Amino acid sequence: NQKTFRPKKNTPSGSK
């Protein structure tokens, strides 16, 4: 899930 997915490089907002 992108919502629960928190990319370390990107912000946890989910906006890729």
C-alpha cells in the first residue's frame, strides 16, 4: 500500500 509505504528517500506523504 502506498499509504502505509514510507520511502526513505521520498517523503512519507506518498507523493512520488
